[in-house]
Amino acid sequence: MPDSLPPRHAAQPDVVIAGAGFAGMYLLHRLRALGLRVRVFEAGHDVGGTWYWNRYPGARCDVESMQYSFSFDPELQQSWNWSERYAAQPEILTYAQHIAERLDLRRDITFNTRVTALHFDDAAQVWHVTTDTGEALAARFCVMSTGCLSTTKLPEIPGIQDFAGATYHTGQWPHEGVDFTGQRVGVIGTGSSAIQAIPVIAQQAAHLTVFQRTPNFSVPAHNWPMRPEYEGAWKAEYPERRARAKQVRNGILMSINPESAVAVDEAARQKVYEERWQMGGTQFMGAFGDLILNRESNETAAEFVRGKIRSIVKDKALAELLCPQGYPIGTKRICVDTGYYETYNRGNVSLVDLRAAPIEAITPQGVRTTAAEYAFDSLVFATGFDAMTGTILAVDIQGRGGQTLRAAWAEGPRTYLGLMVAGFPNLFTITGPGSPSVLTNMLVSIEQHVDWITTCLATLQDRGAASIEATQAAQDDWAGQVAAAGNRTLYPNTASWYAGANVPGKPRVFMPYIGGVPAYHRICAEVAAEGYRGFAIRAMAEAG
Ligand code: N01
């Protein structure tokens, strides 16, 4: 890890940031400019967050590179050259590392260190911070920039510790890579990670067996090496295009056809879907304006994708098993693949339908379902994450009066704007539950949260204020708005990680705010302009 200057860690920083992914990195940069002393703690041994951990074969972003990049540094966005339409994980990690060097960030980041506890001291109005390396310090402000998909989740399968071969989780992939050549490999799960990894693993493995519980909808990426004219057009208009992207509900500049899918005839509908399919990527869901609102419209898109699966996968029975049924397309995160369905035409790939025969146990040799036993050399768990709240709640967070965040969120996360929680002064979350976060281009949402928090802290500095805290009334109102926005769509009824359904015992609450980037940015800006409406700001003199 190159370090240009020796660390100059403040004994008592003004701000502690947990996590040095894109959010923590940008926040560090902004807060330094305010003259604040900042300490960042990062569990990994370098920057990059998601792109540091998720090194599984085929890992790639499904937002186009020209958009999945920072906009705050005009020179950076002109000088950085992406090699593909959709960048692969190593390139995005290199980009993160480049930013760390360019902005000389690493000297304020303590790597290989997790924040384990945050306890608020009412009298002194500071947070006492503890790390897993035994450091203890105090800071006025803390920011959880720990990512939405950071705490990996293993399946609850008896015998999981007994497997004698090698096991991997896609979200904690070995840095040295894995060579599956000649191996019998089992993959459990068919979410985005699996759908990217399976085609690559299949090319190496002697035999690959995929254990599928719920088929997912996937659309092709149609990735291509970066085209100079495409890159040039973006760079020539970056400020305008970035601004236009913020006018789109998911923060990604793409055309969303405002028509209803059921307002046009079958031939016109098929033509639109085919065009979208050929474009590649998540813009498939923009084919019509009501796909996430109207079940009948949604079903036309779902059936189009099923038709594609049936046309690609030669074995008819296998194609049917791969066709998602019973939930609306897009309400589980749509997957973007390169050759996923085609992979099932290979002779060395087989699919096990866990709906027909569930897994009973993992054995020393492999996997036993109610119907058969399968022997493996390696097992890959592509079983996802304790999303949005898992990593925050893994920290022992105690706010005013010693109340724990775990208790405050016992019935699901409640926040004001996804930025703060009532009872937890001076503690911010970036892209937290209750914000658009995972439903958007994460870099757009990260930049907006970091900018908002930076302006907020600058305002507190100017006023000589000691603390800011969401009021209970504002938080309750916002929780209502988050739920109401979700309930206007088809999302909340699907068993997805958006709603906590993948973690046993986790409250079933649709966590992100689905009101869209334009509305959300406007609300946040208004709240700040109105003197931080819904927040209580306390002066220094009131402290203690
Ligand atoms: O995880 P997932 P992921 N037995 O939770 C299955 C982002 N991402 O890592 O649906 C058998 O989606 C589970 O089955 P089921 C993206 O936001 C982005 O793939 O619960 N199976 C499911 O199939 C994404 O949504 C990118 O029935 C079990 C799978 O494991 C998010 O990360 C790439 C099981 C988990 O799928 C998470 O994706 C990758 C069990 N006991 C990820 N337990 C891009 O940008 C779980 N499963 C492209």
C-alpha cells in the first residue's frame, strides 16, 4: 500500500468515518477541505469497499463506466479512461486506488481495522469509538459509510462447516484468485453475483452444478470495449449529462419510455422490448413507464424475458426451470449477464432445482438434497448479504441515554432521510436505509449524501453548534413517506433483500426510498435550506 506521507492521525479527531469505499473516500476529501480532523477506519487492507471485497470471477458493474464514476473532480473525469462499457472489478478497484493516491487519502485511513462500538456521551456530546485493534478515541461526529452490501451471508444449511473441500463466498473472494480447472464445482444461489460468476467458472471447471432456489430475471449486458466516439461524447458533455442523470429516477442517464406497456398493441410492445434487449443492461426496465407500478404491464416484460430464456436454452425442461415465475420482474434486483443462459447449453453445467428437492445438508463430500447427493471439490456460496442494516448493526451503537440502535431498529430501520436516526446525534449514515441508495447509481447517491453532510457540518461549524439530531416527528413522517412510496410500487410484496426477506428473523420492511433521485434530492435540499427542518441543532453552550 503506497503511502506518500506518514500517517498524522489526530488523537481526538473531529470526525470518525467507518469505511473507505467510494463514500468514505469522498467524504474524507470533502471534510479535510473544511479543516476538520478526520480518521477513517477500514476493515480491508486498502480502499475500494465493494470493489475491494467482491473479486469473484466475472464481477462487473452493471451501471455504465462513464456514469459509475465520480463527478466531483472535473479533471479526473476527463483524464480517467475506462476500457469497457461496463468496467470489471479490477478496473474499478484501480480507479478507487487512483483516487486515493490523487487525493492523498491513505494517510488518514487506518486499514485492517473495524469500528466495533460507538457510544454517545451525553454530557460531553462526543462519540466514544472503539476498534477491533483495541484503539479507543472520541469524536464529535461519526459517519457510517460502510456500504449497503458488505456483510456477507452464508446459507442456514446443516453441516455447512463439514465440507472437506474449499469453500468461497462471492463477497469475500480470495485476493489471489481461484483456479477451478479440472474441479467439480457447486454454486449455491442464482442472484446477480452468481449470474456473473457462473459463465466464467463454467469455462474452467470440469463440471459445474448450480443450485437454484429462485430463478432470477437477467438481461444481457452487451458489453463492448470502450468506443472512442462514445467516451468522447460523454467527456464533451459531462456536466450537462451528469445533471440530466439526476433528473432520472435511478440517477442513471437513460431513456425511460413514459408510455404504459398495456397502452400499446402486442406488436409495438414486442418491438420496444426487443430494442431494449439489444441495447443491453438495466435500461430494459425503462421500456415502459409503468413496469414497476402495474402488475399487468410488468407481466408483459416478464414474459418477454421468459421467451428469451426459452429461445436461448436448448433443453426445454431446463429452460422452464430457469424461467422466473411468481414475482414481478425488477422487484428483485434485475441481473445483467454475459452469456448466463447460454452457459446452460454447455455439457459440463447442470442445474439442481431446489424447489423440487431442497438441500438437506452439506456433507464432507458435497451437497445432499432430498433427492440426490452431489460431490464437489469446491463450493461457492453466492448467497448474498445482510443488506443495508447488517453492517451498521454489527457495530455496538448506543445513542443518547444508552439506547441501542439495534433496539431502535427492532421492527426495521427508521431514519430521517436515510441520513440520521432520532436519538443518535451527530451520527450519519451514507446511502442508509430510507434513502434511494441501492435503487440508484450508487455514485450519484454517494456524492449527494457526502455533499449534504459536508454542507451540514460546515453550517454547524459556522454556527458554533455542538450537535444535530433528527427529531422523532420528522423521522416518523419520513418512515411513512418511505413506506408509502414503496407501497405505490410492486416491490414490497416480493421476498427480496430490499425487504430483509433473505435473513431469517430480519424485520420485513422495504428499506430503500423509492421516490426517485429527483424528488429525494429536492427534499434534502429543501430541508437544509429551511434551516435543517426536522433536525434539532444544539449550541455548544447547551452541551452537557
Ligand atoms: O445476492 P442475492 P448477490 N439455499 O441476495 C440464494 C448487488 N450486486 O450477491 O432468491 C439456496 O441477490 C438466493 O435464493 P432465493 C446487487 O444489488 C451487483 O447475488 O433467496 N439458495 C439467491 O439466489 C444484488 O442484488 C452486481 O431463493 C440460497 C442467492 O442465494 C446484490 O448485490 C453484481 C440460500 C443470493 O442472491 C446481491 O447480489 C453482484 C439457501 N439456503 C451483486 N440462501 C452488479 O453491479 C440464499 N440463496 C452487476
